[in-house]
Amino acid sequence: MVSLAEKVAPFRGVYISHERSEGHDPMWYWPSQDPPGAPTLLDAVSETIEIGERAGIRVVASHIKAKGANYWGSSHAAIQLIERARARGVDVWADQYTYNTSGTDGSTVLIPDWVFASPGQSQGADTPRPDHRAALRSVLADSVKAAALRRDIAHEITRRGGPANVVVFDYPDSSIVGKSIADIAAAKKLSPVETAIALQLEGRADRPGGGRMRGFSMNEMDMEAFAALPWVATASDAGIALPEDGPAVHARYYGTFPRKIRHYAIEHGVLPVDDAVRSMTSLPAQIMRLKDRGLLREGFAADVVVFDLDRIRDAATFFQPHQYAEGIDYVLVNGVPVVEGGRLTGKLPGRVLSSRAASQP
């Protein structure tokens, strides 16, 4: 990566890393299957810093977070790593979305994917058996495999935020929808691990885990620590979503930026409103070296948002994510109204920005 970054550095490029670990271990790690020593958040942040320092290039730790209940609080160590690097001249930045649940949390499956791998096929979510109940029963019948299974389930519950923070969003038994693994375990008088097993055995056979769950794997302590920093930009990590895409869409697609203003600046006082606005306007433009955007200044592109400070809020939820934010009355892109009086105009004045527009230091 250093060698590749060195090729880009003379062109004033930027290395943006979705780091390979965001907590105690990366997404692919299962204790029963993988050797110890998987990279942690701090390893990943250190790698990003090292790439920037050795290659002499601007680097960004993208959607920085401290994921997993047993890694909460580690934001402070990551922040220290980055601030020490910045103090010695490394050009390192970060970005963050404003929710305590990630995109991968929305497809939380507490049963490890190796349980569903067909005989003779490689392990992985793309090679499951059609009958997930039968696959699970087969593993439970083998005492050695069953012990490995329970160990992996316990690890995944913790990585997704603990039993109180893993919530059922879709399940054949509607009475448990909206309840956490902790709630369901208490009602069934089972441990969280046995509850995860029961959800598969009693749920949909054609779906890993028996239903759809979301883990809220980050803690507000860490979210607020990152949100307050002047070198952390606000970024949605989102794409295009339509109502027909269903309820499994992350709320960040609709609410990331107003949530930074309402939740973190106004309600929690983590940072001033003007700093929250900077984090999503001039700071990203500065990081990407866009010379004529991000500020209300003569000669700059007229990208303007007019919002009501009393009304601005994110309306999207994880049960009903397709909800536009409130309090945003006008949006202009390149001087053309795309939202007028709170309604979309249907106009498409945006354009691709090339590296030729880059001139900021």
C-alpha cells in the first residue's frame, strides 16, 4: 500500500482507507476458525498513519468507530494515535457517520457462516445450505462442533454490542419484533447464546439466523469523542435507496447530516452548531482539496442548504428508514434549486468533480 500511495502522492492524491478492523477484531474473524492475533482498530489506525507517513500522502481513516461491546472506550486510544501523528506532521484525517450501528450490523447473523457451508464447499455466506435449521441441527449433534458454535455465537453477540443491543427487526413470530436478544432470553429463560440458537430453529429455515436482526455495536461515548474533533468529517457512507428497497436500509442514507446538527450539536452539546456544519461542508472540501466548494464565498460554487435550526432533525428510523429529514427548506446545487419549500424539484444540476479542481493545500 505504501508503494501504491507513493505513486499517487506527486499528484496530491488522497489515500482513504476503510480500515480492515474497527474493534477488537475484523468482520471475518471467528474464534473457532481463525488463529489469534487478528488486527484490531488500533492496528488498523496505525497502518493508515504509517502509509501516510512513509508515502508522504494525505490519508483518511474512513468512518472511524470503536465497534463491539468489549472494545468500547478505545476511541480515546485511536484519537491519541492520530493526534500524535498529526503533531509530528503526518497529514491524517478521519470521517464518521452519526449512528451507533454500522451497515453490516443491519444483516447481523449470530450463527457463524461455517455452520451453513455445504460439504465440499468453501465456508462463506455465499455458499449456504437451503435449510438452515437442518444445518444447525447437524452441528449441534456433534459435541465438538457444538462447543465451537457456542463460542462463536458468544463472540458475535459481544461484537454486535451485547445481548441488550442486538434487536430483532423481522421474524415469523411478530411478538418478538423490536425486542433485543436480552429481552427474548429473559422471556424464554435461556442464555443469550441458546436464544440465538432457538431463533434459528424456530424461525425461517431459508434465512441464516431465522430472521433479520440489527446490532447497535457502537457506544455513544465513542461516537461523541470522534464527533467533537476538528479533523473528523461527517460522511454518510451511504448510496441511493428507494422505498421499494424495503426496510433493511440504514437510516444514515437519509439522516446523517441533520442528525449531526440535532443530536450531537443541539441536544448533546458535543460541538457547536457551526462546527457541526463545518464537518460536513468546508472540512470535506479541504480534505479532498476542492478549491471552490464548501464555503459561502464569492467565486465559489453555489452549493447552499437553508435549514431551520429549530426544526432540523433526522426522521429516518430503522423500522421506517425511508423518511426525509425535517427542517431543510432549500437546497441549491451549482446555484440551481433541487429542494424548494421543502420539496424536491427534480432538477439534476450536479456534476462529477475531477482532480483538476483540486488546489487547496
